[in-house]
Amino acid sequence: MEKKGKFRLGEDSFYSSIFKLVLPIIVQNLLSAAVSSADVVMLNYVGQSSISAVSLAAQYASVLFMVFYGLGTGATILCAQYYGKGDMKAIQAVEGIAMRFSILISLGFSGCALFLPEGMMRIFTNDAELIAIGASYLRCMSVCYLCWGITEVYLAILRSIGRVMISTALNILAFSLNVLLNAVFIFGLFGAPKLGAMGVAIATSLSRLIELAACFAVSFLSKDIKLDFRYLFTKNKMLFSDFVKLSLPALGNDISWSVAFSMYSVILGHLGTDVVAANSFVIVVRNFGTILCFGMASAGGILLGKIIGENKLEEAKEGGKKLMKLTVITGAIGGLIILAAIPLLMEYASLSGQAMHYLKYMLLINTYYVMGAAVNTTLIAGVFRAGGDSRFGFICDTIDMWCYAVPLGFLAAFVFKLPVMWVYFLLCTDEFVKWPWVIKRYRSGKWLNNITRDNLFTEEGAV
């Protein structure tokens, strides 16, 4: 079989290859943050109830995002290695397996959003006005959920084989349309009706529908990876087993971490409005400070997966070392970005004196916290998953967050009643507490596994 996915460090340096992958990923992350900000800014002109209802209803999209990200991670791990091996048929089968899961899950969400939107809203609020606004939003979003489930898997497959520019172009198309259509339907531009919160849902659904159509266009022109629903019926027992073993821990890891991290907001939320207001600014600044770090983790995982798929384990080890050096650099850059933002926020943020005090020191804490997040994210979500080791991250993050950070935060805030900044400082030790175990795992080399198989489509390897 022709080795279409062959990647050789001798032909193209690791550093140039990583930057070719990381730059488009950073652009995607920036655009995603910009669209979320645009929704809030535009709805601000409609009214507080619309902002509140959409923010509550959007929690379902957040859950779906984590599900699709977990499925995409499993698909990316397998496809990157099989691409290095040159087995395109295995990649097609993995696409079909991931698509089966994503379509079933998104159909469930779409069905609930279409037929039970009021019940979905009552989980979050008893306010009749918010339920009515949120229900209309969810009904329109039912189309978006289904389209999203298909496109996210296809784009994950494209990224795993190095077609990052294509997935970035499609994301740019969707995000740009989303912002433009938001303005049209929220404010009634060009003769369109003013639909407020429902306009956000219509804009999002239309942009996702157009993105899906663009995926089919790319698929039609592609010579190797197609968006072909016939792949749904490609059955392979071994690949299905491998996909479940990789995806479920990754999915559990991401959900466990994100829910635990949201508990930090719950703890801070009970310490007063000043710290809540300060933290809202901190989250925005920290997100921008970590974009480069998280992009490096994603790109590094894809690149290392290809090398491991070629069974060049020594080269993968060397690549891991180079990725760690880049991670330290990007972590330092992220810290400097946060540090540079402090004087700007001190001058322009309209907060109380106490909130401004909190804001300054919370940002200072994050100048070094971002380094801990950078190292752990690169190793757990990038390096380890590239080698098929998604289970370790799930165990490590779950223990760290739920047995250490969250209980410590509750004890510090509500039992020992420590000052607010001490509570925040203790919450921000979570990334450094797991460093010894994460770095030990990295040095052990146990993460380094070629998980590809031979003879997948013989009678023994198939159903």
C-alpha cells in the first residue's frame, strides 16, 4: 500500500511542521472566542433577559462541545497514527465509527430541543420569561446541533491528517457568517425581522448548515478523505474497540475537568459580587493568554501521532522533548500577555475599588498559573493522547480536581473562612500539584505506544 501519510523529520523540521499546524488552530480559537463575545455584545442592546436566557440555553451547546471534542480526540489519535502508517481505509472506518456516535447524540439533543425546550430550560430557571425566550432559542438550535455533530467529526479527521488549513477556512466561513447573520436577525438589518434571542439561534443554525454544505463541497474535491455516509456502515471490531478505549477516557477527562473548573466559579460566587466581577475579567484575559499554549498541545498531538504511526518511537521521543521546550516558551509568552494586560485593565475597567484590588492580584497569580496549565495541557491532551494514553489524564485530572482542588476551595472559603485572595491562590495550585505525576509519566515513556494494527480488514479483523 502506498504510504500517503508518510512524514519524515529529515525532510521537514519538527519546528516548521509544528508551526504550520499551530497557527491555523490559534486562528480558530481566536475566532471562536470572538463569536462568543459578539453574541453577548449584540444581545446587550436587546435586553438583560435575552442575555440571561441565551446564556442558560447555551449550556447545552457547551455540553455538546465537550462530547464532540472527546469523540474528535479519539478519532484524531487513531487517524493521526494510521495516517503515519499510510492506511487510509482505517481512517475512513474510524470516521464512520465517530460519525455514528456523534449523529446519535446530536439527534437526541436535537429531538429534545425541538419537542421539549421548555423542560430543558426549567432545569436552569423557573422564570417564565426566561423559559419562553430560551425555548424559542432551543427550537431553532435543533438544526444546528445535528449539523454540528457531522461537521465536527469531519473537521477532526481533516486536522488529524494535516489538512488544518481546510478546517480553519471552514471555521472562518462559519464564524464570519455567524457574526454577520447575528447582526441581521437581532437588529433586523436589510429588511429582516428583529428577532432578538431567536435571531442568534437562526444565525448559528444557518451558519452551521452552510458550513456543512461547504464540508460536502470539500469532500467532493478531496482525493482521499470524504464526508461519505457510507462509512457509517463500515464495521470493524478491532477499530471500534480501540476507538471506545481512547475516546471514553478522553471524553471523561474533558467533562470531569470542565465541570470541576466550573465549581471554582461557584466557590467564588459565594464570596461576593466584587470577586465575581473581577473574575469575569480574569477569565477573558486568561483565555487569550492560553490560546497559544492550547494550540501547541493540539498541533503537537497531531504531529507526534503521525510519527508514532510510522513506528519511529525514538523520533517521537525527540519530538516530545522539542514540544516541551516550545511549551515552556509559549507558557512564558502567555504569562507576559496577562502581565501586559494588567495596566490596561487597571485604567479602563469600571469596577469598585475592592474589585479592582482583586483583579490586579488575580491577574498576577495567573501570570505564572498559565505555565502550569501549558505544561499539563501539552502533556496530557497532546503528548499522552498522541501515544494512545488517554486513560492516565482522566485519572490524574479527576483525582487532582475532585479530591484536591474543589474540596480545598470549599474548605478554605466556607470552613476556615480565609481571605478571598488566599482562597483564589489555593484554587490556582491545582496545575502544579499534579506536575510530579504528569512529568514522571512523561519521563517513563509509558505513553509512547503505536496503537495501529495490521490486517484490520481480513475476516479476523472485521466484524
